[in-house]
Amino acid sequence: MGTIRKPEHRDYCSCCKKEKTKEEKLCNSWTFECRDCRVITKNIYKYKISRKESEELYNTKNCNICNVIFTDKGPKRRCIDHCHETGKVRGAICRNCNSGIGMFGESIEIMKLAIKHMRNEKKP
């Protein structure tokens, strides 16, 4: 019987087949996926989208709402915005914008009232 290699010794992602550094590695059981591929794969199952759609969302560099450049951590990190009723994905937005939409209960009417309030306009 051959030697069993532990996941931490693998140098190539089982998904994208690219060589990865120790910092880029992420072990998934006995297979090795790099961090990028793991996020893409997770989104496929979580949001029921195709690999192409997941890759497009992952490769988006700016928030669809405020246009901030995404970071790996903090309030500017990428979130996948989706409708909680239908499950349909709307796009990649930053954590701040995602939280804002959630705080308004995804209600367009309440968001419109908030805009009017910010402009000091009276209610209809």
C-alpha cells in the first residue's frame, strides 16, 4: 500500500488545478481546494447558482450599490445579496450595504421613506 499524503502536503487546488502557497490553502476533508475555489463552490450550493454565475460574483471588484472596492475583511467585504422570499441572487454588494438593506427589511417602500426623510421632504 502506498503512503497516504495528508491534505496539508498538497500543493495544487483540486478544483482550479493551480499551485497554491501555504496561505492560500484550505483543506476540505481529504480534498484540497484553495480559498477562492472554496468560496465559489460554497456559493453554488448555498444560492443554487451555476459555477459561471458564482465565479462572476466572486470576481466582482466593486459593490453594486456604493461602488466601494471589496476587501477581505470588515465592512467592505463582499456579500452575495439575494431576495429572502424567492432566493434569487441580485448581485455582489459590500457588508455595509447588505446590512442596510436588511435593516430596512428589504422593503423598497421603507427605503423610499428613508430617502424622503434624508431630503427633509414630507410624507405623502
